[in-house]
Amino acid sequence: MRQGMNRKVFVVAAAVVVAASTGVSKASDVSGANLSSITQGTNVAALNFGNGMAGIGGISIGNNSNVSSAKMTDTTQATNSAALNFGDGRASIGGITVSGSSFSGEATALTQATNSAALNFGSGSAYIGGISVTGGSNVSSAKLSDVTQATNSAALNFGDGRASIGGITVSGSSFSGEATALTQATNSAALNFGSGSAYIGGISVTGGSNVSSAKLSDVTQATNSAALNFGSGSASIGGIAISGSHFTGQATDVTQVTNSAALNFGGLGGLFGVAHIGGIRIH
């Protein structure tokens, strides 16, 4: 047990293979934690070959960890940089991830990406910014906030996973509290090739999740940007999607789009899959 932990990481990166992150792993039990990560990367690459992960900045909680009454903050600035994963893991630039774990408290992510890319080849995922709660996690009494600014950047996934820029995702998990996503994308793209999905901004609740007493808010601004999916999945810009899950609470969406597109190319002549911009979908 680690109580009242204050951990800060500051990294100025100007070389290859830098993965600067604050992580809680190996079934850790952390109470009253203050986790703060600041990463600045220029001409930097984080590469993983296998089933692990490649990351530049960010905060990650996994392996059945229990984090309670915590306050997590991540600030990541990436320029001319890339996070690449080859396998079933994930590639990420900034953001906060809770996987297969319990969390209560506050999580705030601020990611600025310029001329950068997060690429995954396999059944995993690629992220630029955003907050993700997956793998049977239990997030209660939480306040999640994400601000992502992407310029000339891309999140690409080749396989059955997903590619995303900003936004908040709850998948196969329980959540109660507040989730707020603000995404600004300019000349950027989220692309997925397979049966997965591509997102720019938005809030997604999927996979039998149980979201109760929740307040979900999404604001997405996209200019000269695109979310493209090639397969039986989906492509979206902004909006709130609740699929195969239980939800009670409040959901609000504001989406502003200029010269942008959400395109899905599905199987069997496009009979499957979906492309949408803004709005709230419950199905």
C-alpha cells in the first residue's frame, strides 16, 4: 500500500526512443495519490514490437490495480513525433488510461500534438490524447476531463482495434461521475483499417458497460479533418454513442465541423458499419 503519494515526472525529449509516463502496475494499491506527468517531445519516437505498448507521455493504470481518492494530471506536447506499436498492444501520445482496474478521484489530460502520429499494427489501438476506461474497470465518483489539440496529426490503427484523437471511452466497464471531452482537430485524421473504429473527439460507452448517475459532456471542433473507417466498424467526429450498455444520467453534445468528413466503408456493399458527425446515439 502506498498512501499519500506525490509523483511528478518532467521530461524534455529530443532523442529517439523516449517513453515518459507515470504508471501504476503489477496490481498496485494506491490511496490518496497525486500523480502528475509533464512530457515535451520533439523528433521523438516510442516503439514497441510485441504485445505491450509504446507511449509518449500519459498516465496508465492497469493489471488489476486499485487507485482510490486519486488526482491524476497529464500534460503532453509532441512535435514531429510518433508512438508505434506492432502487435496486440497499443500506441499512444499523452492521455490517461485505466484498464482492468478500480479508480476513484479526478483525472485530467491535456495533449497538444503537432505533425505527430500514433500508429498501431495489430488488434490493439492507437491514441492521441483522450481518456480510456476499459477491461472491466470500475470507475466510481470520478471526474474525467480531456482536452486534446491536434494539428497535422494522425491516429492510425490497422487491425480490429481503434484509432482515436481525443475523446473519452468507457468499454466493458462500470462508471459513475462526470466525463468531459474537448477536442480541437485541424488538418488531422483518425483512420482505422479493419473491423474496429476511428474517432475524433466524442464520448463512447460500449461493451456492456454500466454507466449510472453520470454527466457526459462533449465539445468537438474539427476543421479540414477526417475520421475514416474501412471495415465493418465505425467512423465518427464528436457526438455521444451508447451501445449495448446501461445508462442513467445526463448527456450533452456540441459539435462544430468545417470542411471535414466522417466516412465508413463497410463490408457487403456498405451494409454494415456507421459514419456520423455529432449527435447522441443510443442503440
